[in-house]
Amino acid sequence: MDILRILVAIFIPPLGVFMQVGLGGAFWLNVLLTILGYIPGIVHALYIILSRGPARA
């Protein structure tokens, strides 16, 4: 499942973060970063996905 989230994070960073943490602060920060610059949004999304481990239900 991490592979799917990583691929989604590369193409649509906020969706990758949403799949990992839901509608929390990290999601909205990622939306802002993606609006300001696509690359920062990708970097943040990958950081969130790779540092938080498996998604929490």
C-alpha cells in the first residue's frame, strides 16, 4: 500500500497525504505547499508517507 501512496504523492501530493493522515493539519499544509510550488508539495507528501509508517485507521 505504501507504493500506491508514494505514486499518488508524486502525481497528486495532497491526495497522498490525505490517504496517510486524513484531513489534519499535515493535509492542509500540503495543499498550501502544492499551491505555492509543486515540488515542495511532493517533498512534504513523501516525508509524511515515509516517516509515519502504516496508515492509522
